[in-house]
Amino acid sequence: DLKSLLPKPQPSVSLFPNEVTIESDKEKTLTCGVRKYYPHSLDIKWIKISKDNQVTTVRGEDICIEASVENDDGTFNISSKLRVQPSLQDNGNVYRCVVNHRSLTDSILLDTTLTDCPPTLFIWALYLQTHIYAFMSCGRACNMTSELHCETPPPFFFVFKKHTQFPNYLNWKFTK
């Protein structure tokens, strides 16, 4: 078999989402996708790492592994989905997708973190005699603290004369 003599393509692994916002009584699905691997044999497992670093293997009943698909080049793709129903006590816990394949020297590990605080767009405005000073940033405001993690877009600062139309910056799309 000539395929056995060829180098083994290493899998490309992705995990979505990389952060889960906890919402009361709402189930979430995590997806670990593995693409372009050969040979077909592959191991995907999920582990949970609690805030106090206790590691447990996730039960099989919460995992759905889709059938693998063969690509035109003879490599394979597969997805593993994990259903979680987090509560506020799970804030800070991590779920890890672990992928093992014979083309890899080490396992591929991808993590997603549970958080009780969604990303937020902050807008502050200061009205002085003739101008409006406005500052816009992205970040988080958790438990009445200001824990800012500015990512994209960077912070913005605007100065406007009073009684002028506010520009339509709020129609911009902010994504994490």
C-alpha cells in the first residue's frame, strides 16, 4: 500500500467557541473540529478542569462524535461536540479537547473557558461647556468591578462640539 509509505498529514484542530458565557438554564455546545488527517484512526476526548485544578474525563453521554468524512486527497475530517449546561458555580472552569493521532509526537490540547461575564461595549461621555468627550472601548465589567480586556477594536476617543450630530460609530460590528 503506497499510502503507508507517505508522510502522515498532521491534523488541524479547532475549538469553538473558545469562551462560553454562562446563562441560567441554557445548554451550550462546544465543537472540536479535526481536519486533514491521515490515517483514519484518531482519538478525541474531552476533559474538564475545575477552578481548583481537579481534572475529570467528561462522560460519553454528553459527547456526540460525528461520522468522519473523507476528503478528495484521502485525508479525513471529523467533529466532536460536547453539550454542557453550566451554572454560575462553573465560572472559571475549563473544558479541554484532547486530540491524539499517530502523526503527532504530543497531543493537541485546546481549551474553552466558562465565564459568567460576557464581553461588553463601554461608552463614556463627558459633557463640558462647548464639547462632548466620548471614549469607547470593549471589555468586561464583572461583579461590579471594572476588569477591562481590550481586544479588537482598540479604544476610541472622540471630541464633538455640542449640538452636532453624533457619528454613527455604533453601527460598526464588534466581534471577539
